[in-house]
Amino acid sequence: MADDPATIEALLFDLDGVLYVGSHRIPGAVETLEFCQEQNIPFRFITNTSTRTVAAIADKLNAMGIPIVEDWIFSAASATRDYLLQQGSPSVHLLVRDEVKLEFAEFEQNSPDPDFVVVGDIGAAWNYELLNRVFNELMNGAELIAMHRNKYWLTDAGLQMDIGAFVAGLEYVSGKRATIIGKPSSEFFSLAVNAVGAANSKTAIVGDDIENDIGGGNRAGLQTIMVKTGKYREDVFTAARAQPDYILDSIADLPALLTKH
């Protein structure tokens, strides 16, 4: 672990599990963001959430009393849209909720032979018929894009399986490797790092996911701060190859770390 938090000049915050869980704000989240603003420490939010638009994410957080500006959020959904725009004018089969489809209005979404299959979170809408349709689209030439491949996440009702299992299954049956847009992609981290204007080595990611937040941050050359909230599990953390530079009980402990001498 590192021992010089004075070298942290900017911060990237994961959202779900760090600032809130489900509909509940994590104690100390607002105070920590206020501390960063008072100390002129730039920060942004980087999230794999694929169930909401960036505007909806901002609305949710503001409704919870966490003041967030929409432009501060880097989401896997918006990054996927930007990636597709770089591919020209492809046709897409979007496996996302209707709300998120609005972010992809410029793409053809009804082609029987799409250029890309885009996997996001559709909750209980998964079924064998849909999986078989996607399988055949991939076998007929479509490329596979995943907004992320998270294993699970924590909700008010407990742990819930995330889309990673579906991504892995589609890769297995099609023989294709998915392009992962969100964390742990180094390119995704770079979008937010560029926004805070600090060097990678002086920017820290604060997260609850040992693989996507900490492992991804390590590979991107960031400093890494693990919090024991959200999806954190001691056995998973202990068994993981990735290790953080710092580990905190929660985001409430971050100001003390940043002022440590």
C-alpha cells in the first residue's frame, strides 16, 4: 500500500456502493464531496450503471441530497454511445432499458442483421428466446459490445447478479470476445482523468469493486482507494490479485486520509 496521500491531486468516485446503496445515501458522502470542493480537489464520477441515462443518474442523486452536476458523470452507457459514433452509422441491437435507448436515437435499432449487439442491463427481461436471437446475430457477423461485465451489485434487497454472466455466456457460445466499454477499461478511466486535469499517477479512484474499480484503476496507472461499503466482501477482497493503495471503512474516512501527513 502507498503511504503518501499528499500525492493525490484529483479523485474519481464510483457511485453505487460508494455514495449510495439502492435508495440510501451512505453517511459522510455529502460531507466528503464538500471537503473536496473546499480543498479545491477536482473530482468526477465514473460509473458502470447502464440502467439510467446520465441525466437520470444526476436526478436520482440530487433527490437523495447528493449535489451532482450532470457533466461530472462518466457512464458506461454514454461512453458506449460515443464509441458507436466513432464506428460511423452502425445498426445496433440494444439490450438496454427503454429509458437508455433514448441515448442511442441516432442509430438504426430495428435491423434484423445488426452490426453490433450492445449488452446493458435489462433486468428480468432475459430469456432463452432473446439469448438465442442474440446468439444468431453474433454468428451472422454482429460484433459484441458490453457496457461492462460486472458480476454482481448490492441493492436494498441484497446482492443481485449483474450482466457479466450473460456477456461471458454469449462469448462462449459465439466464440467472439466482447468489447468492454466501462470499467475496468483503461480508455474509460482516461475520459474522466482528462476531465479532472491531473496526471494518472496523481489521480485516485474510490470504489467498492476490487476487480473493476481497483484492478482497473491499477492498470490505468491510478492510485486506488477501496471502501468497505457496497459490494465489498472480505473473502473476495482477500482472494483478489488486485490490491488497493488504501482501504477505508467508507467514503466518510476519505478527508482524514487526504489530510494525513
